[in-house]
Amino acid sequence: MNRKLGRDGPQLFPIGLGCMGMSEGYGDRAERDETESIETIHRALDLGVNFLDTADIYGPHENEVLVGRALQGRRAQAVLATKFGFVTDREKAKTRRIDGRPEYARAACDASLQRLGVETIDLWYLHRADPQVPIEDTVGAMAECVRAGKVRYLGLSEVSAATVRRAHAVHPISALQSEYSMWTRDPEHNGTLATCAELGVTFVAFSPLGRGFLTGAVRSADTLAKGDMRRNLPRFQGDNLARNMQLVDAVTALATKRGCTPGQLALAWVLSRGEHVVPIPGTKRRTRLEENVAAARITLTDAELRAIDELLPPDAISGARYPDSLMELVNR
Ligand SMILES: NC(=O)c1ccc[n+]([C@@H]2O[C@H](COP(=O)([O-])OP(=O)(O)OC[C@H]3O[C@@H](n4cnc5c(N)ncnc54)[C@H](OP(=O)(O)O)[C@@H]3O)[C@@H](O)[C@H]2O)c1
């Protein structure tokens, strides 16, 4: 049942845990509960979920501290992944730019190690490719961190198939992390899913629950907290949301027939896309974690996969996955 990190990395439970929402993104500050978040990470480890996902920019910085705290005394149980490359200015905390300069990579690695309180990062991703810096230069600096024993494996996030190949020629790339779910099927069209399979790169699917939408839990943008980032995403707005809800309701009926929740169906669908694919659903609550982890035992039949394609065809979703300002940061 387990999957693997890259060609020669550790075994991964088929479903990881995204930790971002414990510190930002969804809901508001009042909803965040460090104790429950840490309990959620501990419950994940108890259930065998070993692949934890954070990034230096989440919080910013708070999420790495939280994950590091949760891992005290349990470090050996986790395959710990973090990312660097997004930079935020103190005065303009919401504006993000990308820095992939080698000197910045080296400093970011040391800073992440310190915040996490660990000696080694298992998987270190470049969060977004810097258009001003050749990928070979950034990955060259990341490879130095591997040679220095600070990092075990390297990954990239939201880059094109061509960029994965260029990076892989400098140093083996073990993981590519991009958005992939029943409502975001770009990796099937842009060649990244196939390129990863060919090169032995694990494809880590982020937002596999469609940022919660595929669970059926988000029925209206008005119910989202003021600071919830989904308010800025075209798919969660106005007519788009109403149209997308009809599609998700149809898939929910299929989940009911199968005897699982819509979120579990969404995760089982991601798992069905290839042995090299690992979804990392995010939650800050133990109950939802348990529900999500149970999806690892669901294998969808060919008939169910065909039915999903008919109910929710690849390009049926209304609205872009990101607003233009964030889409521009994706390397295509
Ligand atoms: N590389 C990148 O650029 C990038 C971008 C985005 C995310 N990520 C990573 O990917 C991880 C996962 O993606 P994501 O968190 O954006 O989206 P997701 O996993 O698709 O959805 C997370 C949302 O779904 C809710 N949820 C989770 N399980 C649920 C369930 N069983 N029933 C109902 N609602 C449920 C969560 O709320 P609660 O927390 O309240 O349960 C949260 O609002 C992140 O945590 C982060 O580590 C990476």
C-alpha cells in the first residue's frame, strides 16, 4: 500500500498531512488552535501517516515552529518536508515575491532548520521557480545543502515538466508538488504527471480536497471567514461557485453510493492516478484527519472512475484555481 519518495527515498504512507491550514489560509485566527493542531500531527503519526508538509512562508514562519514542536521526541517517525523561495516584506505581509538566488537558498535552509529544531530536512522544495534565476543555479545551491548534510532529498513546486528535467540534470529531484485534484487536472495536460512517472519523481498533490470544496463543506463564500484566502479564488466566487457546487453534488451522490464521504472519494481518486502520486490533504482537526486517512483503503473501480469523469469532466470547473496575481508565479 505504501508509496515511495523519489527513486531511492523512504516509504511514504499513501496519504500525507498538509499543515499549512494550522497557521494560515483557511478560516481566521480564532479558529486556529495550536493544541489541536499538534494533537492532529500526533494522531497522524500514530496512524502511520509519516509525510508532513510545511513551508517557511506559512504563517509566515509560525507553521515550521509548530510542526517542529509537534515532532519533539518523534522526529524519527516523520518524513519532514518544507519549502523556501517565497519572501514576504514585513510591511506588506500579504505580498509575496520569489527569491531563488543561491545565497538566499543557503540562508533559508539554515533558518528552516532552526525554526523546525531539527538537524536535517528530509525533503526540501523550491516553492516557486524564480524567473530571474536559472533553475540550475537554485538547484545547484540546494544540492550543496544536501552535500552539507542539512537536507536529504530535493523537490520543486508548481514548475513545468521542462523545468523538472533541467533541475533533475543538476541533482536528482525526488518530488514535484503541484495542485492536483478532481477539479484541477492541469498536471494531466501539462505533462508534469507523466514526466514525474518517467523520471522516478514522486508527484505530491496539494489541495487534493479542492481546498475543502470537494468535501461538500463549503456551500457559500459568505460563510467563509473574512481573512479566508478562498474568498480571493475565482472558483469560490458568485456564479462560479454555484455552478461548481452542482458538479460536486453529483460526485457526492456517487460517494454516498460507494459508502464513503465525498472527501474520501476525492482522495481515492487522486490515489488512482498513479503509484507515484501522493496526496497531502490539509486539516487542523483530528476527526477530519481520521476520515481522510481512511481513504487510503479505498480503491475505486474502473466503472466508478468513468462515472467521475462523466459527472465532473476535466475542464468542467468554472473559474481559475488562482487569481491572475498568483497564477503569474506558476512556472509554465
Ligand atoms: N506548494 C504549494 O504552493 C501549496 C499550495 C497550497 C497548499 N499546499 C500544501 O498542501 C496542503 C493541502 O492543501 P490545502 O490545505 O490547500 O487544501 P485541501 O487539502 O484540498 O483542503 C484543506 C481544507 O479542507 C478542509 N478539510 C480537510 N479535511 C476535511 C474533511 N474531511 N471534511 C471537510 N473539510 C475538510 C480543511 O479544513 P480544516 O483544517 O478546518 O479541517 C481545509 O479548509 C497544505 O496544507 C499545504 O501543506 C502547498
